[in-house]
Amino acid sequence: MTMRLGQRIGQALLAALATAGCSPLRTFDALVPKDGGTMRIAADLPYGADPRQRLDVYAPRRPGASPLATIVFFYGGSWSSGTRRGYGFAARALASRGFVVVVPDYRLVPAVRFPAFLADCAASVRWARANVARYGGDRARIVLVGHSAGAYNAAMLALDPQWLGDARGAVRGFVGLAGPYDFLPLEGPITTATFGAWPVPEETQPIRFAGAGDPPALLLSGAEDRTVLPRNGRALGHVLQAAGVPVEVREYPRLGHVGMVTALARPLRGKAPVLADIAAFAHRVTQGAPASSRPPAARP
């Protein structure tokens, strides 16, 4: 497949997804070319008893002798849709940059409301902390990455200590792609259905928990995003910076909400350096951190 043909396919799929919404992306994932030298090394691993509490693990085919830094990737979908099986393209893209990547499912609205899906995401990170060494990942160097609702989930785990407890010490950084971090009052049907029953609305907002001691953050947005306005990233970035937390805020021109995650796919990487920026940040925040002393066990 030539690059030009790949770009045409990717652009056509992006146009369809922009009409249909950002999740699920299974058709997109099935059709776009994947990064070579990577593989899904484990599938359907349970981190809880519910059928939605399952995850997949991706890695380079030849990871080397030392454990690789771990990325836990949370997909979006308005907290009401999505499947990890639509994000193999994103996981393989990140794995191609030298990471072990964990992609969990989590329970969705209307089966649950806030904060049940956060409890699931936290459980998946604790699973990574306890088990990722078996798959070549470093349990002491974890970066949380999420898109849209997944960026919200990642932000809450990174900023509010209640969710991860002692495991939060392994989180070396947080990357949010088009994330909602400051969206009160609850006005739309999505946020009302997801968060409206919680008695203290302020407790649903990531920006409320931002403060000194939080892990470094990379907040990425598309300048053309009309679903989650880029002001969310600017607002959270301002609070983190004021608290002395290392933070980078970037907005990509000509990129919308769906484009923030599809730019990770090979045919669309020319639209914005989303993958390069995530990889550079994740390597930087994990390189100075002490690696786990446990060598990776043989893979099944």
C-alpha cells in the first residue's frame, strides 16, 4: 500500500467516523495498516469479575532484556460506548515506540454511573502494577494515556489520590488527548446521565484535584475540536503550572476531536505529531525514574 493510498483510506475513514462518533472504532482499526514489529501478546485477561473488566496487552516483538516502561491506554466514547478491540492501531503505535501497552475495557453508562467506571480503570492500573512484569513491562514506570472520556478517566486517576492508593507512586506521567477536565455546570445529556446523580458535582471534576505533587502531564487538544473544547486543557494546565507540576499544553491546528486519536494511525500521522509527542513525553518522564528490579518472565 502506497503512502498516498493509505492517506486516502485513512481520510475516508476519518470522515465516516466524524459523522458516526469517536467510539467504537472497530471498522477503522480493522482497515488501517498497523505498525510492524509489534503484537498483541495477551488478550481477554481479567482484572475483575464483570465481563467488561478485561484487558489486552501489546508489546514490541523484540522488547530487549530490560523491562519497558508501561502505558495504560483508556479509550473514549462518552463513558457509554467503546471496546478495547477498536484500539489495536493505537496500542500498536505506542508499542512501536518502545512501550508495553495495556488497553482495558471498563463498565459503561447506563449500566453504571460515576464513579464506577473510575473504579474499573483504577483496578486495571493496579493489575498492571501487579502483573505487567510477566509481559515485559516495568511495574514501577507507568504512564496513563487517554482520549476524550478516557482522558478524563486517566486524569482522575493521576490527580485524585483516592483511586490508586499506593499504586499511584508508579505513575510517572499522564497524557490527555482531547480530555474534559473542567465542565461544570452539567448541562448536556451525556454529562448529566454520567455525573448528574452525584451529590457534589465539584467532586466529578479533574481540575478540582490538581495540585502540588501530581505527576507530570501532557495535555493535547485539536484546535478544531467542538466536542471537548481546548479550553479544558488550557484550564487544567494553568492550575498544574501554578502548583509547580511539570505540564505541557499543546493544540494542533486543523485537528478535531476524533482526529486526536486517529492521528495515531499510520495513514494519518502526517496530520499532527500526536504519536511522536506522546512517545517523547513518556520516555522522558520514565527515563529518570527507577526501574523495577524484577526481570520480565517468559511470555506465554
